[in-house]
Amino acid sequence: SVYLMAATDKLTEEEANAMIQLNNVEEDGDEQKGYDNALAKMEITDDMFLAEGARREIGSMVWIQRVADISLTAETFFCNFAIEFHWHATKKEYESYKSDPANYVPDYTPNFTFLNGDCEEKELQIVNNLGYKISTVGDKGTFGETFGKELRDPIMNLCYYTFSGTFA
């Protein structure tokens, strides 16, 4: 499946197709290598990054894994779920990621609170040895979706959290 965000014309058709093809080929089982090869072939321009100090828009995908202990009288339920967050990367963040992907932490990370829930667990998940990563066209998201060429942000930060808790 292809995950599409708001359309942009920041990538040429050729660049987008090259990235998708490279990322879908995982002959050696190293998804990160295919992604790095795609980035190397793509022409990176300054207009692909979020301007320093600009407002950030956070996208998210939610996966409900389990709902249990539903109480109609107390109007509560227990839930296990995961959220993938993605947001436009700055050039500084991109350069930091390229120099040391394994230890990358973006300058900005989403801060969130569930007003109607008591989360017993909140954990940043490590996917392909990375907690935070830079993603772009052709890369795979946490849930296996392939990012299509119509990404709103052609170079974006991505992280994946899991949660467990009781909600009212």
C-alpha cells in the first residue's frame, strides 16, 4: 500500500520513482542500505527542508492493538496502541542523521499528553536499530506502508511509540 500525504511538486517523477525502486529492492535484507542508496541518488535541495524556526505540522498514524477491560459503569477501557509520528525535517537535522543515524535525535520531538488516559507505558520503539530516523519517498513506514511521491514533506522525521493505559 502507498501512504499519500498532501501533494507537492518538490520531487521530479524520475527522483521519486528511483527512490521507490531502490527501497523496494531488499536483496541483502538491509533496508537501511537501500534507503541510503536512494537518498544518494536523489538531488537534495534547500527547498526540501523545513526552514529554521518555521511552524511544524505533525502527522500521525495510529494502530490499535488491543482493547480490553471495558467497564460500562465506570466508562473506562484499557488499550494497547502504537502511534507513528512524522514531521518535516530541517537541513540541520538531515545532516545530523546522515553523519550518525544510530544516535540521531531530532532537534524537535513530539510532546503529547492523553487528557482522558492514564498511560502505564510509553516507549519509543527501535525499528531497524533506529529510534528516530529521516524518511522520504520510497521509504517504508513503521506499519509497512511505502511513502509515495506525493509526500507533503519530501524529507521528514519519523518515530514510533507504543502505549498502554486505561482511558475514560
